[in-house]
Amino acid sequence: MHLELTPEALLKQLGYNVTEQTLAQMEKIIANTEGLEKFLPHIPSFADTLAVEKGYIAMSNSVDHLKIKCDEDSNADNLSAFNVLVEHWADKYKLKLQKVENKNTYYIIGHA
């Protein structure tokens, strides 16, 4: 089965309300992320997996990319498991990620 996520569906999957503003932001993110269509169908299941380690996928407010982030109040075990999950997912789907210095945050730049 092939799952195609529209910008509206992706917003809903990530827990956002669909408004003109969020829709415009998601459309910019999709346009700005090289090869996003190759791994877009896997984002909802990855978001569910991250939630176990207090992680989530969200739209960035500062750049036109999705970000993968772990809650600031996470303990060392959660952070370690979170980073392993992110690295595994990035390797599996051949993603280019950019780690934010001194934070538990990664930007999804595109497909490698």
C-alpha cells in the first residue's frame, strides 16, 4: 500500500491545526526539503516511535525544515535512546540531518 501525505494530512499527523498559516509553512518546508517525498510516508510512524523517548517532529519556526526534537526535561536514558532512534532512521531512509549545536534537535535537510 502506498501512502501519500498531503500537506494538510501531514499537519494533522503532527498535531497541528490546518490554517492558512500552518498550511503555507508546511508547503514551504516541503518545497525546501530535497527528496522529502521519498520519506514523507514514514514520518507519522517515526513520530510515534519518537514519542516513547519524549521526542517529536515539528515545524521549525526559524528555518523552513521539519525538526526532530527531544523534550528538554528528558533524562540521559531518554536522550541516548532518542539519538539512537534518530541515527537509525536517518541511515535507514538516507536522510541528511543537521544537528543544532548544544541542543537535542535535528533539522531534516533532505534525502542523501
